[in-house]
Amino acid sequence: MRRFFATALALAFVMPLDPARAATVEVVVEGIEPGAGAVYVALCQGGLSETECRNGQDVLADGRNQRVILTGIEPGAYAVAAYQDLNGNRRLDRTGLGLPLEPYGFSGEAARARPDFARARVVVREPGLALRVRLVRALPPR
């Protein structure tokens, strides 16, 4: 009997998340500058800083619009952040004042200014969510 409980306890810690509780998030990124770098899309939890936007994926900037599908997402509140890495350094380049130099966008209201998490917030439920994010530039290209 003790062996049964030990095995059950061990399985509880190694079993994957319940697939019935996993969702898919489909993000269509619009406003991509074709042929330049990659587009990064991330799900953010609790805020919009890099440390809160860890779950993501990148795709080549092959056209004006690109679809990114994130799978195995636990239902909950998130925000979507996206940017186009024009120079391939895997970072959103900024001016000394912190203004983005590369195209970027967030879920929620489309605006040139970075929203707070509450304004960019979307709720992911099973089986999933589809949304659009439009990339914009804070400054004209150099």
C-alpha cells in the first residue's frame, strides 16, 4: 500500500499539465516590414517587462502579416507583446530615452505609447484565443 502512494505521488510531479486545461493562442501580427529580420511574439503575465514576457516564439518576417501559434497555454490573464528585430540582435532596440527604434505592438488597444498591463490584458480560455497585434513605429526609420 505504501508503494502505491509513493508511486502515485511521484507520478503527480512528473505528469504533464492536464491537456484539457491547455489552450492555444493564435496571434496574427500585422504591419511587418517584409524581408527584415524576425518577428517575436510573447505572452506576458502580470506586466510587460522582459522578465514577465517569457513564453514566446519567433518567425521570419516573410510578409506584411504573419501568424504565430502558441500551444499548451494555461488558461488565465495575459498580454501579448510583439516586435520585429530588424538587425537580428534578439532585442528591441531603443533610443537613450527608451523609445523603440524597431516596430512593436501589444494586444488590446492599438497605440504608439506602451500600454500598461491592464489595457493590453486578454483572457485565455479553453480551447483558445485568436487575436491581432499591429506593429507600429515610435519613430520614423533611420
